Amino acid sequence: AMARALRTRAWASVARSTHHRSLLQPAPRLVCGASALCSSCHASRAVSRVARIGIYPQARWFAAEPSSGQTRNTTDVQDAQKGADSPDPKPEGERRRTPDSVVFTWKSAIFTCFVGGACVWYFDYLKEKKEAESRAITTQERIGLPRLGGPFELVDRKGNTVTEKDFLGQYLLIYFGFTFCPDICPQEMEKQSRAIELLDEEFGPIATPIFISVDPKRDKPALVDDYCKDFHPRIVGLTGTPEQVKKVSRAYRVYYNEGLKTDEEDYLVDHSIIHYFVGKNGKFIDFFGKNMTAKEMAEKMRAHIRQDQEKRKQCKKRRGVE
């Protein structure tokens, strides 16, 4: 009991001395960093003194661990003082931009260029693929040939009568059109001339281009002659009577029809747009549509010509052996 009384008196004396000293002296800087007197810090300091004296050993734990409110107040005040004490190193306009505000980097530029190039390449690839499919250029085994071609009798550019027998021994590239055609026929005639020129570069004058008019009413020999002068120098222009033109067009299954007429001399003729390749024996070999280029036509004709030449060589070898 005596020891308990002594501890109580010691506690009371420490508390009174701390209270009087805080009233007489200016408020010290407390644990939390505030300049005003803080009740929680004041009590903590008092308990710390008692713990150091050794009167209440259990007070050491209370003094070592401040309350959650005290910790929060201490942190807020310290942050406020730190922000007030540390000056801004640069003005607001000269501050360094943070990574969040960056809108351009070399990596993003390289990536964009790569993606754009890939898209362009893929677009060109699809375009070429579509064109190849539209031309229907495929290597395949062909069983039989369509029954196209046959005997005919027409009139050439000079007014002379010609037949299919006059062209035996030479390859023919035949196109059906008319001289008053505004756009399609001139383009196809240019393509025909270019294909023949490509063959001439390798084989010489082995193939003859032929133009057959499907407009016999207007395309007279003189007009056909004048029209053909604008194309290949060896081109043969043919026309004839309506019956003669009808017969040869049926032999090659060519469609043609006179369109709407404003008068007897002003009209267009709707017709097939096909080139026919005929062999030296006068028999049909192949045909080429509008979607094929002059180079592609020349390549296919070149393949047939080489095949014929190889067959002739083999026939000559067999005859020599026999």
C-alpha cells in the first residue's frame, strides 16, 4: 500500500509540473509538428517522462505507439510544411512534360509506317489477285477445241476478193469490229498490233493481223483501208456484203447487232470483243478476251507457235530415221 501511494504521488507531481511549465513557457514544437499545444502530444510527452522514470513500466508501450489520429495529423502537417518549404524549381510554363502528355515518339512513328506499308502491300496483293482471276489466266489441260472458224469469202482493202485459202501457211489473229466505233475497237486494234509486234521480235513476220468489219453498210473497202492505216502496217482489213459478213461471223460465233438509229448513218453496233488465233492450217487454236493484255496474248500465241515448231522437228526426225 505504501508503494502504491508513492507511485500515485509521483504521477501527480509530474503532471502538475508539466502543466505549469506549459503555461509559463511558449508552446514547444510537438511530436506532430504543430506549433500550438496538442492535447494528444502533451499527454504522450507526459507519459514518456513517467516511463523513463520507471514508475509505470506499462506506460512505455503507450508512449511508443501513438494513436491513429495522432499519426494522421502528424503526416498531414508534415506534408503541408514540406510543400510550403520546397519552392517550385521551374515556372509552370517551363515545367517538363510528363510521359502522360507525350503524343509523338520514334517508336510510334516507326510502328505507324510499318502498319501503313503492310496495308498498302496487302491492297496491291488483293488487286493483282483480282485482276488475275478476272483474266482467268490458268494453266490447264484442254480437252478438244471449240468448233470455230471455217470457209469465208470477203473483200480486202483494195476491193479484191479473198478467201480463207489465201491465208494458209501463216498464223492469223482476227478481230471483228467496225470503223465508227468510238473507243473499244481502237483500243483492241492497238492491243492486236502490239501483240503481233512482240511475236515479230522473236519469230519475224510469222503472224498476220486481220480486221473484219461487222458494219458492211457503212464500212466500204476504201473506208476500211483508211482506218487500218493507223495500226499495224501488215494488217489486213476485210469487209463484204451483209450476207458475207453474216456467214463469217456465224463461223466464229461472233455476236453483233445494230443499236438504236437516229438516222441511217449515225448508229453504233454492239458486238463481241474477242481476238481469234488461227493456225497455219486454217484451224482455230485459241481466243483472247478483252481483259487480256497484249503481252499475255503474245505469250499464249508464242507457246502455241513453239509447240508447233517442236512437232515439226519431231516429224522431220522420224522421216529421217525411216
